[in-house]
Amino acid sequence: MERIHTGKGFIAALDQSGGSTPKALLQYGIKEDSYSTDEEMFALVHEMRKRIITSPAFDAKHILGAILFENTMDRTIDGMFTADYLWEKKGVVPFLKVDKGLAGLENGVQLMKPIPDLNDLLKRAVDKHIFGTKMRSVIKEANPEGIRKVVEQQFEIGKQILAMGLVPIIEPEVDIHSADKVKSEQLLKEEIAKQLSLLDKDAKVMLKLSIPTEDDFYRDLIDNPHVARVVALSGGYDQKEANERLARNHGLIASFSRALAEGLTAQQTDEEFNAMLSRSVQSIYEASLT
């Protein structure tokens, strides 16, 4: 908790799952005709993540935590479960994505689909030495009712996660292409502040938010005693633009996925791969220090 709350660095998001895995593999240079079953696909994506995690560029000096998805949590790296390898070998705090994807668009937002087996998953996460969780909803329009429902759902599930001794990363993403992004961010901040005020005195959550249009807009959330850290998603911006926008927001650190893996391919030699990853890690780290 101390490391997450005060450490320098950023969170690596390595949690693409289900429908987004083929896209992540394609970005990495592995085409869909390279595998025919889900098991083959997940084995390939684990090899990709293993290559990132075991790279010398992936280190505790720059990286505070890593978000995994369930399949990665259940797999091993060098004979150790992934979360144990991250913490014991790398000094990187492990998180787990727990949502089951997005429901359809309603009231300008996409809530999370129901998570029927959440308690069982959380128990397994505790057994596997996971520190916290992540779950994503999406806001497309500045619809007050929709945004309120997104935040209420996030915090309701967040309390279930807190009760299991884990730290939830609450992620109500505002679509960067939204026509009324500024208004959505205003409504979102009000709803988050309301829910934070209802938490038990010692409860700590993390927030994962789109980089705001107005610089330093989330400063008061960053300073809130219930908030262990506010991290930013790259949201579709390329790495350069995401870094530039992030650097203008003091106290906000990265939790990038696509922007972190940008330029990495299966065809690269280890030397090329590690050099590319090192450049990305350094640039994201520097943007997270402001």
C-alpha cells in the first residue's frame, strides 16, 4: 500500500482479455490464423506478457504495479504464479481485472455486465497474493442519470472487493471521442466525490480515469484521503500524445495498455524488444513524475 500510495512510477496494464486479446496479439505481430482455439490464443498472449514482465526493462524503479487478467493470474512464469513472480522477483504490485466486460449502451453509458462469481474470484485472487482489482465501465455522453449509475455500480462492487481485503481500482472511462467530454468529466467528478464521502473512514480505493481535457482537473480527487492513487488510461491516444497530456496533470500517473505495448512485436530479437520496451517505459515513467 505504501508503494502504491507514494511510489514513483506507473501501472502497467497487461489485462486485455476475451474479445480484446486478438487485437492485442495483432498489435504484437501475431495474426488470427496463427491460432485456432482460445487455449492457443491465451497461451500466445501469456508468452507476450511473460516476455514483457521478464524483460530487464520491466523493473520496480519505473513500474509500481501490473494489472493482469484471470487467465494470466492462473499461469506461471519460471515456475512461479504470475503475481508471485511480479512481487518477489520484480518488486511490482499485482492487480487483477475482475469485470466481465461491458453491457449495451443505455443512458449514454455502458455499465459492467453482472459478475456472478465475483466472491469466488476474489477468494482466488487473495490466495494468489493479488493486491487489488480493476473493473471498467464506459461513459459516452454527459447523461447525469447514466453517469450516476456507472459510479454507483463501481462503488457498490468496490465495497465488496474492499470487504475481501483487496484494493479496488474504480475505472469509469470517459470516451476520449465523446462530443461532450468536458461535461461528462464534471458530472463524473461530482458523483465520485459523493461516493467517496460515503466510504468507511479507513477505506482506500484507487481511481483509473481518462486523461482530463482540463489540466489538473482531478487534483482534488488525487488529494482525497480515501484515494490511494489516481491513474490514467491512454484511452486510444498514441503513446506520444498520451504522455504529453499526462505530463500536464500533476500527481496523475499512467496505467497504459496499448501505449505501453506500442512498437513491440513477436518478430523482434530480444535485444530489439528490450530496447523498444525500455524507451516506452522510460517515457511513460517521466510523464508520470510530474
